[in-house]
Amino acid sequence: MNKDNILEVRHVHKRFTSKNVTVKAVTDVSFEVKAGQTIGIVGESGCGKTTLGRCIVRAYNASEGEVWYRTAAGEELDFLKADKKKMKLIRKEIQMIFQDPYSSLDPRMTVLDIIEEPLKANFPDMPKAKMDELAKDMAAKVGLNPTYLMRYPHAFSGGQRQRIGIARALVINPRIIVCDEAVSALDVSIQAQVINLLCDLQKEMNLTYLFISHDLSVVEHISDRVGVMYLGRMVEYGDTEQIFSHPRHPYTEALLSAVPVADPNYQVERIPLKGEIPNPANPPSGCYFHERCSYCCEQCCTESPAYIEVEPGHYVACHRANELELRGFDYK
Ligand SMILES: Nc1ncnc2c1ncn2[C@@H]1O[C@H](COP(=O)(O)OP(=O)(O)O)[C@@H](O)[C@H]1O
Ligand SMILES: [Mg+2]
């Protein structure tokens, strides 16, 4: 592993098979994550973001590939091959926060119990008084009023429930958090509060985030680097500035052209995406994007493009990456 990296995802595939149909939810995804950074993962619904996140935290077993992780103790290991004993030690270092906090919180448990649950699971010998203390400290850090802790989750608003979900993920002091559409269900003003909270906690607790969202405008503000997924593949990966100002993949350009802009003087021509996302059980030949791409050429219909580094740290899977002049999101 590169010494600055906390995570290196290498050639991860995930296939789901049922009734003789195989869905390739994630195909050959590779990227590197530096410690302390936020990586945004974007793409339309169904492109494999959740599946990738779940493979990384090992909630799913990847079909192929490696996820190299540098542990708190400095050891490098392939997370996907770690045995049970090792997993028990490191699983708590990588946590996931979900989209819908309500469905992931047990309605019969008090907020205090919900936040303590991961402590009970990971540190069964910890005295209850210590758990209470850690859970209360964490609740305060995420901005929950201590008098709320004996209440049940239904008594809370969406934003407060998301804070409970965050407290629960962070109480065991993890190092990497996969946030899967963590703010997507919230109103825009509440979204901003929760994002600010996540940024503050990142600095305070030295966290690395994988921030999954279908909404590019959310990802732009918080990410150091961005990965764009299409039909299970990572089609572009680079610094946020590179991706937003100088995209090199036609799919990224089309996504950027559809981001709403508040400035009425700024007019951008939307690049319509032709047709629907193809069925991942029966993906197109060649480049998976070719049927919807306005720059498609003959080679794109038959040959799958390699994922190449077009400038330092900027990766693209497009046959025409070096000749196209694509438009970014440079209204600022
Ligand atoms: N457990 C599963 N079994 C079968 N197919 C699945 C499963 N989970 C996801 N998929 C399929 O994998 C693809 C990617 O899904 P997902 O990772 O949820 O995408 P996203 O999070 O980007 O919306 C979709 O076609 C979806 O239908
Ligand atoms: Mg999802």
C-alpha cells in the first residue's frame, strides 16, 4: 500500500445470482483513499454505489477483488480475506451510516440504548456505567439534548434521527465511515446542518469518509476526491476540482450539466442522457455507456475502454478521453 493511504480498493466485483440471472452490480472497481480525506461516490440510482459501500465494510462478500486497509495499529491487510478473529478486531474501525435513519433505528429502544448498542456488541465486558458515559458524550458531540436520551426514535425529526444514527456509528471510535445517501432524505436546510456536523466530527475524530450520494451538489462541497459510477463501473475518479471543472468522461459531463444552479445569470445547456440505464443483468457490449453517449464512435460499441490515468491521480475509462473537450461546472 501507498503509505498515505488508509484504503486501497482493487478490482472489486460483486455479482448477485438468482434464478440463473446474474446481475453485475459492481464490476472491476479500483480506487485509493488517503487517510483523513472524504471521497464522494456519485452516479444514478442502481449504478452500484450501495453494493460497493457494502462490499467495502464487508456487509457483502465481494465476488472478486481486494480491499487493502491500514489498521489503527499500522498493519496492512486485505480486509476481504481477513479471518474471523481479525475481522472482530477491525470491523469496528469501519462503520456505515444509512439513508433512512428511521428504518435503521429500532422503535422499541430508547435513544441511549440505540447509541450504546454497538458498544455492547463490540465491547461486551465494558461496564454499563462506562457505556452510558461514552454514549452521552457522543450524543452531546452530535448535538442531541441529553434530556432526549430516554425517549424513543419516533419522537424525533428526520434531522435528529440522522444525528442518532451518526452517534451510533461513531460511539465505537471508528476510522472510516461509509455514509450511504446519509442526507438524501432530508430537507435542504437540514442537509446543510448534518453535513456541517459531519465535517466538524471528521476534524475532531480524524475520520475518513466515503460519501455516497446520487446528488452531485452535496458531494461537491465536502469531497476531496470524487468517483463517478455507471452501471457498476467506476468511469472517472479524481480530485473534486478536476472532476467538476474538467471532467474527462462524457457521463460525468452529462451529470454535471443536470445539476441545478442557483445563479439565474448562469445558463448551461443540459446534455440530455438518451434512454434509460441499461439492465445490469444484460449490459451493452463495448463501453457500457455507449448507447447513451453523444460522443460514441465505432470502437465504443465493441471494445470496453481501459481505466487509464490521464493526469496524475485522475482516472477515466473512455476511448476518447484524450481528444474530447468536455464542459465542466465552472460558473463560480
Ligand atoms: N441483494 C441484491 N440482490 C440482487 N440484486 C441486487 C441486490 N442489491 C442490489 N442489486 C442490484 O444491483 C444493482 C446496483 O444496486 P445498488 O448498489 O443498490 O445501486 P445504487 O446504490 O447506486 O442505487 C441494481 O441493479 C440492483 O437491482
Ligand atoms: Mg443506494
